[in-house]
Amino acid sequence: CIRDRRKRASIGVELITNPSLLYVDEPTTGMDTFTARKLVELMGRLAKKSRTIIATIHQPNSEIYAMFDKLMILALGRIIYFSSAKEAVPYFDRLGYICPKQVNPAEHFMKILSAENFMKPEDTGDTLAIAKQRYEAAVIKMSEMYESPENDKRCDVDTVAPDAVPLSQIELSTLKYVAPWCIQFGYLLKRSMITNIRSPHTTIVRLVTTVAVILMGTALYYDQGYNYSKAIQGRSGVQFFMLTFCLLEAIQNVILVFPEERAVFLREQASSLYEISAYFLGKVIAELPLNLLVPLITLLMTFWLWNMNDVHSYNFWINLLNMELMYLTGTGFGLILGSVVANRTVLIALLAVVALPLLLLAGFFVGIDKGKHIMWVLQYISPCKYIFTTSMRNEFEDLPLYRVMFNPTDGTDIILTFKGNLVLDTFDLDPFPWWENYLAVVCILVATHVAAFALLYVFGKRV
């Protein structure tokens, strides 16, 4: 039965950290007799290994009842009995609630602690209300008798565990995880990779989306020429198109998947199964191969098809580097959003709020004048600005362009040839050295991932 397997799996997950105390709520509910007995036997074996197991259970059969060491019976929030399970029947016999022979003790206790059991044939009027009054009085009496100093079956914490320390006196921050950090990281990395392999539809959707976007772009940018006037619009549009694709694709892939994983993460953090840093680093590294593959596939399908600048042998590799950095930085922004917001609909709405300002500050749509715009400072925290700058330099530096001019003297056309560096002056890009642009992008990439980890840490420690 799937439900049985889920219950056993949930108990197994809790045992990963080898806890000294395990609380299970109705572990046998919905199970058949054989499976329930096997589960209680398992808990019995675990309890014998210096581990305390507390289980809530309703009307177990007599065989399962006999497996428990201690029994606590509650009614109306009061403790009626808490001592050895074997001594429960004699105890209630002395109170006048005699258990008939061949009757399951658990069923007998449930019967005597039911309000309907206190109904009498001679009652008139609201018989149920009268029975409840008798029931409440009986529960109070049984509770007082249990708490009485004369009760030798009373379970006293100071007697059972004189060295026990109250939880209020334990500094939880000093408790250590059972497994070392490296072991946690290894298993979490392996789990993330297995999850990716077992969810091929997510990978297929990403690749299909990539191919669809490339085909759409091919219809617009196929075989870019070298005409100066067309190159300004066409080739610069290609660079901005690639930048936009990497940013939006990276953020979207995180916010569509991470909310589901976030719920599991918070539940596991509530059980203190592992360090948050081990989980975060394992997830980032597990996603890295596909995050690097998507930009590579995109560039391989477009670089020569769209006739990008290949004057130098390094042009292709700089394009690849720019796309990889943009994609990884976009993943960082996606992790920030996913760490804070759990609602997928809200995340999709926030995608435009985060991505549009970054793209507007890239410098493709409008140049930001320091003297006219207060937002000129914000452009320096946008990775799109630095990626767009290096992409434009890589595309237009030393690119042979021509321009056809009409000669009114003889009525002929004159072809002027020059380098694409003139286009860079048109966009008024900051003349930062290459290494400064890349250093800025790497700093933003690291900062987004550190911020995402910090937010995940804050929200993870709240549970």
C-alpha cells in the first residue's frame, strides 16, 4: 500500500539524524494488522538501542498492545495513567473498572473513557449531557487518584530519569548534526542529481524552449550582413537578444521549480536533518551542468547561423563566456526570489519587476546621462550593463563594415569601408577594460548567490 510505504519512509527520514527521541503520531492508522505489527516491532527494536520512542495510537490489537513498555492514557487533557503497560489492567481493576477476560485492554480503556459508557437506562431528558457530566467527574476522580502521593504506579520524572535536563535549559545552537558537513553535502548533491534525472520533463521543456526561441530569433537575425546602417540595429539586437534570453530563461527555470523544493527543504529543516549550506551548495552544483549546457547549445546553433563576428578566434569563446555568466547570474536572482516567496504566481509576477530594470539599465534602449537621470548609479549594479558592453565590443571591434554613399558629382555610388568600432561610439558604452567588466559581473554573481543563501538561512531557521 502506498500509504504504508509513505509512513515507513517518513519514519526512516526522521531516523537519518539518529535522534535520541522520536515522536510518531498514529503510525499504524490505516495499516493492515500484519504491517502494523511489523512497524511496532521495528519501533521496539529501535527503542532498545538507547532511543526513546513516543507513539500515539488508537485501539491497537492485543498483540500490538503487549509490545509497548509504558502506557499513557489521556482524557480531557488529564493524565489518567502513566506507567508500565502490563500494570495498567490491574491498576484499573483496583479502581473498579474491571477488564473482562479475553478482552483487548486497549478497547477496554477506550470504552471506560467514553461518555456514552456513563449513560444509564433510568436517565431522562438530555441523557447525553447527563452522561458527559458523569464522565467528566469520573475523569477528574481518576486523574486525582493517579496524581495522589499514595499511588505507587505514578510515574515521576525525577525518579525515572534523575539526570534529565529540561529542554528550556538546553542551548539548541550548541547541538551538532550527526553526519559531518562533507557527508551531508555528498548525499544532498547526489539527491539533487537523482531528482533531476528522475524529472526529465523539466530538462526536456528547457531544451525545447531554447530551441523554439532560437528558431524565432533565426527568423529575425539569420545571416547578418556588414552594412553599417543595418549592423547598428541588427547585430546590436542580436547581442541584446542573447542577453535577455539568458537572464529570463535562468530566472524562470528557478522560480518554476524551486517553490516545490522549498516546501521540502523547510520541512527537513524543522527536523534539523542537515546544514543549510550543504543543501544550498549541493543544489547549485547539481544544477550547474544544465545551466552551462543551455547557453552552449544556444550559441552553437546561432553563432554561425546568424553570422556573428568571427574575425578573431576568441570571438566565439567571449560570446560563450558572456552567456554563461549572464545565465548563472540570472540563476542567482531566481534563487533570491525563490528563497523569499513560496507562491509561484507571485514569483512569475515578480519576474518582470526584477528583470525589466536590469535590462533597461543595460544601455541598449537608452543611454543614461549622469547629469539627467538619478538612476545612473543603479546601472553599475546591473550585470546586464557589463555583459552588454563586453558583448558589443566583442561583436564590433575589428568587424569590417561598409556604407554606400551617393556621389552627386557623377551620379554613382561610393562604397566606404571601415571598422565596426564606430558603432561602439554610437552607443556611448563605458570604456572599461575587459577585466573590469568581468570582475564586476563575477562580483554580482557571487553577491546574488550569497544573498540567496542568507535569505534561505533566515527563513530556514525560522521553522
